[in-house]
Amino acid sequence: MTDDFTWEQDKLYFLPLGGCGVFGANLTLYGYNGKWLMVDCGMGFPDDTMPSIDLLVPDISFLKAQKDRIVGCVLTHAHEDHIGGLEYLWPDLKCPLYATPFAAKMITDKFSEYPWKDQVRLHTVPMGGEIKNLAPFHVSMINVAHSIPEAQSLVITAGNLPPVLHTGDWKMDLTPCVGEVTDEAAFAALGQSEDGVLAIIGDSTNAMLDGHSRSEEIVYKNLVKLFAEYPDSRIFVTCFASNVARIHSVARAAAENGRHAGLSGRSLWRSYEVSKSCGYMQDVPPFLEDREVMALPREKSVLVLTGSQGESRASVAKVARGEHPCIKPEKGDVLFFSALRIPGNEATIDRALTRFWEMDVEIVSNKTVPDTPVHVSGHPYRDELTQLYSWVKPKIAVPVHGEAMQMDHHAELARDCGVPHVMAGQTGSIYTLCPENGVRVIDEVQCGLLAVEGERMVPVDHESLNVRRRITFNGAVVVSLLMDGHGSLKVPPQISALGIVDETSGEGQDILAKAAEAVAKAVENLPKELRLCRDDGAAHEVSEKARIAARKFFHNYCGKRPQTRVHLFV
């Protein structure tokens, strides 16, 4: 593993620092003649093994050491897994940013809360435009359909090498409801160019799914139909806050059923306001605040909620816990789950949905109405990937954006499509992309994910997080010992057992007293010269004996091995 490596002249390097082996946290580097081009800077999603973590971002330790070599960062689109890391990582990089109008306004809105916002050099690029001031790179954009406006694939050229197609998130959808259709002619033209295409760095999200993805228009039509089946219910919908096409479809379906649509959640309002400022959402009535919607008759309302992934501070979770200030579902209401369960979030999502169910709210999802889907993916299925390879005819394919299974299936498909050189992406590996020799790994750099909580970022395997995980499953015990000058306990040990006993109950107090007896006995059995604690070594022996005794007692009591700490006072 290296913090730097020897650059070879006129050789193209590819380095993913996120988005390979995990969904989200996308960040990719292309290197050429001592310069790096950065593509995307996204966030990832914590799961149940990361208690209290807000979000994840890529570890950019390598990139910080290389920041003077970064010519700029190009954003493919405005989904959080592609831009959500910027507000946490940009201050360490301070590189110029390039984005289409919608993504640029989303970024500007996010940055507006930070004192360094005026330092950002954010350049707006027209859809399908070119970026010429990134020497030694040249970047052209291709419009693609996705579940957010203005998604772009990037054609990246370095020196005299054939171009690389960085697909970003895309699909083939002739009726996307919001945004442009995929520019199939531009893809075909790439494959017919004189030098051909060196490599596809491609989205693998749905590479395990046969067939062709469905259109967003199908969801719109299904929502119109399904809303009509609940004439007396208040309708709630949850979806990804940045899925502008879905928000638009909900608004149209509500209007066609004589209902007023509203939004609950800051991120939804941000998506809506940015969409309006960019000329989208002009054909639907303005959205209402959640309080306004809840004041309407049930049969006249549709309310879109943040939190489709079970996020604890989002509207869905607050409503599920009964903590939302104004949203109180009633028996007979219905919740449409119009999103994908991101791997790792299933348990959290199901807990929230179960609480709605316990409130007598019906749940509608692709599982309950498989013939009338209320969610479609924004990513290509296998037939679409096959079509792309038939157009572009790359010499190299590097599947990215997915877990190992998705990327391996994508790699197999690329080989079946006749691509000569195929290798799945791996975060932290430096690849060379060469017309003659194909693709190979030449080095590795420090990589991984950082957990964001408040103002600090730590690796996901940081000891503080490991301890927190263990406490979550096993509880925590704190033992306080007060020794006198003669090597005896001045008072019985004081013990707290968090997450193990109810310390306010008589039974709990009895258990703590028995634990104190066990600890006291263990300490008093030590030689007196240790109990005098005249040096750090002796004090450590006493503390360790008490810790082991307490841990053993609670393991025998409840089968747990709690995190145990001892405070020794002499």
C-alpha cells in the first residue's frame, strides 16, 4: 500500500475510492501525467451495525495528500450517493466543482449553511456540454435517463488515448416523466468513432436482473389507479427525497384523484424548490406543508414523507414512533412504500413499516402489488447493459457501483458481450487502462469508509464504534472501587449495569448487590501488597481482577459479556 506512486508518462490510471463492493459513497479518480480528475463525491448509508451513525463518506486520506494534483471534480448527478459527501470532504480538498444546473443548485443549497461557502468554485455546465479547462483531461457529457433530472454519463479523454465512458447512474427510459431520455445516438457514435472506446466504467446495480427496467411512467399510471382504490383514506407516500421523477408522479396522481399533495421533510422540500428553480415541476400544483395537508379531509390529501430507508430523524420514523408534531395516521389510512430497500437497511425499514401496520395503516409496496409496481429502478437491467456494449464496443470493462455479486455478474455479462479485457472494480486499487495491455492493478492506497457523527469523522472500524456496537448487544458495566490506605475497600463496590438490569427495581438492586459481593471477594483475595496500589502495576492488577469478576458475574447471570470498566480510587 502506498501514499504515492511513480507516475508513468502518458499512462491512464483509474482509482475508485468508493462505490465498489458497497452501494453508495461513490468517488472515482482518473489519473494522467501527474494530475487527477475526480468524479462524484457521495455519501453511504449506515446499517444496524453502526448505532447512532448519521452517514458514511469515503476515506480520502490518499486524496488529501494528492490534493494539489486535482484538476477538478465533475458531478454526474445530484443523488446523495454521488454528491452527499461534498459538504464533509470538500474543505479538505478545495478543488473546483463542475455540475449541470440542477446538481449545481442542490450543491449550492447544501453549502449555504457553511462558513466556507464563498470559497467554493462551482462551475455550471449545460446538459450534454463539455468541460475544456481540466487539462490534461477533456470531459464531454451525455444525457441519460435516471430518477433525477440532468443525469450525465461522462466521456473522459486524456492525451491521445481513446476515451473512457464513465456511465454514472443511467437507464433506458423513453418516458422518464422528468428529465431527458438517454441519448442513444451519442453512445452509438462513440462506438463508431475512429479510435473507438478504451473502457466502460459502468453501473452494476441491476446487473443480476434479466430483461429491461420499467419506465417511471408506469409508476405514475399505477399511482393514479391505486390512489382511486382508497377513496376514504389519507394517503401517505415515502420515497427517496431526491427522486424528483417520483415526487412529480405522486403530485400528478394526486391531482388526477382530486387530492392535494404535500411534503414532509427538509430534504424533500429542497428537491422540490431546486426543481422549480430549474424549470421542473411546472405542470403540477404547488405542494402544501404537512400541517396544511393534515388539516384537509382525509379523502382530499396525499402526503409525501422523507425516510424511506428508515432514517431515525426522518418523517417516517418520527411518525412511526408517534413523535411527529402534526402527522398522526388514523385507522384505514394507507402508506405507499415507493422505494428500494437499500441492502443493510431492511430491518430498519421493516420496523418502521410494522409500526404503521400496528396503527391500522395499510402498506402498499411492490411486494403487496407486484403486478402494479409503485417503484421502478433508475438503473439498467441486463438487456440495457447488453445494448450499451453493442453500441460502444469498448476494449475494457470495469464494473463499479454495486456489491461484489452485482459487479461480478456485470463482469460476466461484459465478457459475454465480447469485451476483451474485464476486471471488476475494487475500492483502493489503482488500475492502468491501456489499449494494448488492457486493465491491471498496479498498486493499492488507503481506503474505506468514515462514519460521520456531528462534526467528527472516524473509520467505521474505530475503537469507539466497536465499543458502541458491543455495548448495543451486551450492555455496559461500570465498577467503582474506593480503597483505604491499608489495602481494604472503604465501602462496598458501586456497580452500574446499563442495558442489563433495571436499576430502579428491587430485583435490579438485589442483582447489583450480589455483583458487588462477587467483586469485593475477588479484590479482597488479592495479596495485600497489590491492594495497597503503591504503583501503577498494582493498581492495574486490582482493576483487572475487579473487571473480570464483574464480567463473569453478569455472564453467569444473563449470558452477556458486557463492556466493563473499573474506576479505582485510592
